[in-house]
Amino acid sequence: MKQEILNKISIIVPSLNPDEKLCKTINSLLDIGFTDIICINDGSREDCHSFFPKDTDNVTILTHEVNRGKGAALKTAFAYIKDNRPDSLGAVTVDGDGQHAAEDVLNCALEMIDKDEFIILGCRDFSEPQVPKKSRYGNKITSAVFKLLCGMKISDTQTGLRAIPSKYYSDMLEIYGDRFEYETNMLLEMKARKIPFSEVKIDTVYIEENRTSHFRPFKDSFRIYSLILKFTLGQFVKFTLSSVASFVVDCLLVYLLLSLFENALDINFEIKNFTVAWVTFCSKAIARVFSSLFNYSVNRQIVFPTDMPLKKSIVKYYCLALPLLVVSSTLTAIFENIPIFDSAFSIVLLSFIIDFVLFFANYYIQKKWVFKK
């Protein structure tokens, strides 16, 4: 039964300018029971061609005439498997430099089958003594950035060992990026597309302190962090636009309601005994209810898309919105009584500062609590 499953799992091994470690990696995967190895020659030098295995019933070599990057190589393999392996259960991406043990690849593949729709990440333990300092600190920083800005807790953000169910092949082909940033963008898209993931601990292997890696520290790191920043800023921009739109809706509703009330008073309706202050209060209250519902709907569906039950999320939304309104009004009232705030300009500036701080607090709490998945 186990072998029948392994026969339907493809192993993807992208490679650029390999040495003898590539053959050892592929042979170890064949020995442990995998029968479909897809190896991509990503524009390697001619003197390295001899290290690629020959095409056989169990090994397929796909070739890029020029170097296009690891992301492009992975997408070439996903497209090939999608078109040529109709019974595929999934694929496991493996680095060809000997850093991924065949046992770990097998564990990730079986975990993928066991958890069905989950993408499985084979994660290293960076606290182990053999890990180079640049890798240890680099991963700690990237993991912290992912958690802080993206809300994703991933212990190894740069792992190349990933088991991906076949239902996500189309998603993998749509992900932006052709080089090392592709793997980072894959993680971001997993969050955006609500693809669940799980981690499997793997051996931490560094051969010659990872000198054979083709990762370019400055250029590729810039690509990776720019993607994370773009992802985070994109969400914040949506939140800002949602808030601005809600403000416009609120103002328009107040204007329309005041106009209706004034016309009603002029034609001597029963509400003629309302004072101007009461009419203004009612107009603002009604407008605020509708504009907040508008803001809630946009945030729930577009800014922080979630499958949380409607009742639960709307209760949490107003449990945040009402206290923020009280805090804003209370702080403004308190500071207005301080002598230094004795002019219209200073009061307006004070209100702006308070609302500015609360705006960021509102964004963070909605993201982390109100619409948390």
C-alpha cells in the first residue's frame, strides 16, 4: 500500500551547476521507494552536465537552455507533472545538494497524504551547533518578520523541502517570481489563498557551510523582504482605503439625513418639536451605524478575508469599535482642558494625533483579533 502511494508522488529536484551530490541525492530517493523523479537542469554549465542522471523510467530531466532561476525551475516541473501525471497525489520539492535526507523527504510525503489538503514544510532546527551563523540569524530575522508583518508562524521560512498536494499545482503556477523569492512568495500566497500548512522537523544538514548554495545574500534577500513588505503594505493600504471610504459614506449620510429632517420640520411633520441638536445627534448616530456596517463588510471580505462566522466577527468588531470611540472622545476632552491646548489649531492637531495613533491600533487589533483566522 505504501509503495502504491509513493508511485503517485513526484519528487522535484531543481539544479544549477551540480556536482556529485546531485546523483547521490537522486539515488537515495530511488532507494527509499520514490519512482518519479523530475530533475530540472536550470541552464547549468556544460562541464556540469555529466552530473545529471540519465532519463530513465523513474527519472525525467527537464532542461532550461539558460539559467532562469529556482522559481522558474519549480514552475516548469509543476506544469510538467500537471500535464503528464493525471494520477498524481502531490509533489515534493527537494534541494539537490545533499541537504535533504531521503528519510525526511519520505516523512514529508507521507504527512502530506495523511493531512490531505495541507502543504507540508520540512523545517530545520536552527539552534543546532552545526548551523552557520549567517543562516541561524538570517532565519531568525525572517521568521520574526513573517510573524510580525504577515501573522504567519513559520520556523524555517527558507526551507526547500515542501510537500504540495496535487490540487495546488495551478496555484503554484500562478505565484509570482522566478528566483529565490518564489519560495517566499509561495508562503505569502498560502496565507492569501487560505491554504493550510503544517511543519515536519527534519535533520539540519550543512555541507561545507552551504558554500554550494546559489543564494545571493544581498540581491535575493532584497527580493524576499520587498515581497513581504509589499504583501503587508498592500493589506494596510486596503485598510486605509476602507477607512476613507467609510468616512465618506458617513459624511454623505449625515448630510442626507440632516436635509431630510430639515425638510420634514419645514412641512410641519410631527417631529417638528425636535431641537436642532437632537436632529444632528440622530443624523450622526444613524450615519455612524450604517458607515460602520459598511466598514465591517469591506474589512471582512476584502482587507482581512476570513471564514469566521458572521455573528462572531461582528460582535468582536463592535467590541473594538465602541471602546475606540469612547477612548478617542475621552482623551480629546481631557487634553482640551489643558492650558496649552487653548486654540482651535491646537485642538484640531490634538484630535489628529489621537486618531492617528488609534488608527494604527485599530488596524493591528482587527488583523490580530477581530478577523483572526
